[in-house]
Amino acid sequence: MGNEGIILFTLLGLVLVGGAFILSYLISPKVKQKFKEETYECGIETQGSSWIQFKVGYYLFAILFLIFDVETLFIVPWAVVMKEIGMVAFIEIIIFFFILGLGLVYAWKKHALKWE
């Protein structure tokens, strides 16, 4: 019986977001303009091709950064309420750190941290 508010709030959010997308689609101009598809940077027109390939190394570093950055989202709230949550939560965060450490060791062994 207590979930009606959550369901109503979720449905209202979906309707508002969906309505915004539909309204944007309906009122947006349909004519393509050439200058909107061109690359523009610092007031100077691009010279040569604006499409370049990035090294895979950038991708690997970005993924590793995201993994170890998202773990901060779990660690900070845990640290704030550490005294109230007890020993079980402490053991869980130790296991979490251990798994993160294994991930770091794995990335190190696979030379994902070397820039080549």
C-alpha cells in the first residue's frame, strides 16, 4: 500500500520526460542546414578532415578512471555513517576494497596502465 507514491512519482517523471521529447521533436525545424553539420572550433574553420581516430589507450584509461571514480560514490557515504552501521558493513567494505584491489592488480598485469 505504501508504494503508490513512488509509482505515481515515477509515472509522472516518465510522462514529463517523454512529453518533453515529443514536444521537442514536434516543434524543431525539419530542414537540415549545411553549416550545422560542420565542425567549428575557436572561430576558425577546420582544415582537413575533422574526423580523427583516438588511440585505444585513451579508452582504456577512461574506463579505468570511471571504475575507480564510481567506487568513490560508494566509499564516501559509507565513511560518513561508518559508526552507525556496525561491523558487518565494515567487513563488506573491506571485501569491496579487496575486489577493487584485485581489479587494479589485473589491470596492472595486463599492462593497461602503461602508455604505449
